[in-house]
Amino acid sequence: MGNGQAIFSAETLQALREPVLDNARGLPASVYTSQSFFDLEQASLFPKTWMGIAFDTDVPKCGDAIPLTVQGLPLILVRDNEGIIRVLQNVCRHRATLVLDEPCEALTNFKCPYHGWTYDLQGGLIATPFWDGTPGSKSIPVDPCKNSLVPVRCHVWNHVVFVNLEGTAPDLLNYLEPMDRELSHLDIDCLEVGHRQTWDFAANWKLVMENWEVYHHVWVHEGVFDKMSDEVDLGSGDPYTDMIADGNTMMLRANDRRPPIPQPVEGSSGYLPSIPRKWEPDGHTSAANAVLPNTTVTIGAMAYAPALYIPIAPGVTQARMAWYFAPGVIGENCFESAVNGVLDRWLGPARKLADRRGIRPQDHRCMELQQAARSSPIADDVKFSTTWEQNVRYFQHWVVDQID
Ligand code: FES
Ligand SMILES: [Fe+2]
């Protein structure tokens, strides 16, 4: 890990590290807008982390494969013939052609469209037809050890496919251990996907992670979080949410001060079976969870909603989100309107980002406004509330620490 000394000015680092949070200052606007800082992140930050890039349900059956682009790299996500999810570099080892250019089902191998080199679903080279002029190409064998599709280190956790491009990060379960521990009582693996949605928005990826606070709720989420008295004790100023940052994770966990939130009861129109539990936890479970740099997993009583934020350009991020429900919910008529209610709350009734209704369109619109403001030098001077925004500064420190 570097300390960012070569990239950030001494004044910037000193202001960021100011012990009294109300007196601290955040990172300058250029880290959100400049191509050179974006390039630096692409080269120095993301490859050594675990990035969420896809969902296991993107390739539900053996032989399913989709092409993906991550960090500008063409990749293949595949579920092999044993049901194991793999990520491979999507580059033929003969003369570098994309091996897979569209989603496919029921594959038994990958065949390069240029000269027919063939790879099994684990990426192993199995045929180089007519390399020596004969169909079996036996006289000039091509060594599969040196010429198979290059694997990318990957791990599936709670339906999210993570990759570590550099290959040297700690094991994923170690990397996100505080989050794994927080959610360990929930049987997330058994959940079934109900909806997936992908969209681009015009803001830097870091603004997503800097949104890991609840101060914005009543201002941004009209119709969803409408009362500040639901967020904080208005007399004492003590929030009802603990803001937790630990290692590569950040969480927003309700505390014991929060008044209980009524949930739909069985038989009522909004009712859905809750996420099954392996055991009852001692206290509250964090609802809003971030695995740095680019993955979030939200736990509601009735749905699990992971989201992946793929940086496309300094001012463009792609969001890939999915909603998972308890077994037996999806496809059951009696739950259809409650499932739609969950999706309405997240995405608005039209399911369109431009509608600016629903939690995610509202958040992303606000991030676009933050991004636009960062073309002004005034945006170099940002402040943090001690009451609400310790996670925001934690994340900014984390970014500085990652940059060599
Ligand atoms: S480039 Fe793939 S077989 Fe020639
Ligand atoms: Fe929000």
C-alpha cells in the first residue's frame, strides 16, 4: 500500500487527516473528474482489490457464458460443466481474437471464430485444427499449458462474482471478513433472483461509496424516507444508525435507539417471507453494506439487493443490480404485487432511472449533481459532519491508502 504522498499535496492529506472531523476537508474535485486520476485508479487501485463484476445468476446453468468488460479487459464469465463459475480472459491465444462475443447457453466448449482454436469451459486448449495442415494437427502440437485461456482469480460470495485481477489480494473471505461475519446468520445462498437491472449514470464511482451515510435520506429520498425523526433523536442529535467502517467494508446498522419499523404481516398485501436465518443474531443486522471498492449489498427484511458499480470513465459509472427473494416467492401469484412493491421502492414504478423515483434513481441523480459541481474549483472545499459522515472520510482515506 502506498500513502498517496506523491499524488496528493501535503495540505490535502493534512486536511483529510484532521482529527476533528468537523474541521477536516475532503479530497479535491479533480479525483472525480480527471482522466489521469481515473487512469491511476485503473492501474493501481482496482487490480489489487476484489471487485464485484457479475452475479452467479448471470450464468444460471452449466454451459452458460457471457462476455464482460471490466477495467477495459475483455473477460468471459462461464459456468462450467461441473457447475463451477469461472472468469477467463476473453482473448484467443493464437492471434488474440475475442473468443466469445455474445451471451451463449449450453456450450460445451469455446471455439475461436478466426481459426477454430477450441478451449474447454475451464479454458484449457483442446484443439488447434489444421495448425500443421491436418485435421488432428498432431505433428506440430501446441502446448496447452502455455496456450490455454488465461484464468482470472474469482470467488462467488452471496451471489456476487468477485475478481482479483492482480491475483495477489488476501482470500476474499479474509478481505471482507467483517461483512461476512455480519451477515453469517442469513441464508443468502438459498435466495432466488427476481429482477436484474443495469444502467449507466453520469457520476464518478467514488460518489457511490461516499453515499454510505443516512444524512441525505430525507433530502434525496422523497416518498421513501420522509422524516428526520426516523433517522435521529431530534432532542439529543443521536442518530439511530451506527456508521461502521472496518477494513475493506462499511456498514450502516440500526442501533437500539431506533424505534421499531413495522413490517407487513402474513396475509397482508405487502407481505413476503423473510430471508431465512440459520440462527437468531444478538442484535441488529446492518442493512446497507459496502465492500470496497465497488460492491454494495443491501439487506431488507424481505429482499437481498446486491449492486455492482463498474467505473466506465471519470464521470460515468455502470450500475448492475439484482434483487433476491426467499425460495418460493418468485413465480408465485400471491407474492407478485409485494415483489413489485419492493422493486417500486428501489426503482420507481416505471423502473426508469430518468423518472427519479425510487431509491436508486434518486441516489444516482444526486451523484450526477455532485459530479457536475466538481467542474468548479469551489468543489475542492468539502466538509464532513461528525454526526453523520465519518464513513465518507474513512472511504477517502481508504482511496488514498490504495494509491501507490
Ligand atoms: S486467433 Fe483464435 S484461432 Fe486464430
Ligand atoms: Fe440514498
